[in-house]
Amino acid sequence: MNVGFKRIKWFRSKSAYQDMQQHRQRRAEFTKKHQAMMDAVNLAMANAQQNKITGLSNLAAEAAVKRVREMALAKADELTKQVDDAKSLVDKTKTSTGSSTGSSNMLDTVA
């Protein structure tokens, strides 16, 4: 008497070809997801680099504007000082001569 168990296949097993196709499909999906992730990383890095370049150029432009403003302010102060000196010289000339019109020779020298 032969006592054994008879195997009942409730689920049909995949063939080797179907298993290989499923493996290829999974690998293709993984590759696609990985490529999308790398594209996102590349985009983020490119944006960061562009933002850095833009930020540096903005800082350089602001420094240049500040430098030009300081130079213009210094020049304006210098010109104001020259005008004040000329005015004080004219006032001294008026008071020393005692006249309100002043000496034309002295004014020609100042001008």
C-alpha cells in the first residue's frame, strides 16, 4: 500500500518566461524612478547654483552702487567746502575793504 500525499495546485505557478518578464518590468520601473529622482536632484542643484550666481552678482552690484554713492558724496562734500571757502573769502574781502561791492580784482582772482 502506497500512502502519500497528493499535491493539489490551487495556484498556478508562473512560467520561467513570465517570471523573467516580471523581473524586467520591475527593473525598468526602478530605473525609471531612479532616473526621475536623479533628474530632480540635478534640477535642485542647478537651481541652487543659479541662485548662488544671482546672489553673488546682486551683492557685487550693491557694493558697486555703495562705492559710487560714497564717491559722489565725497565729491559733493569737497565741492561744498570749496564753495564755502570761496564765500568766506568774498566775505573777508568785503569786510576788509569796507564796501559792499568789493574789489573787482580780488573777485576776478577768486573766480
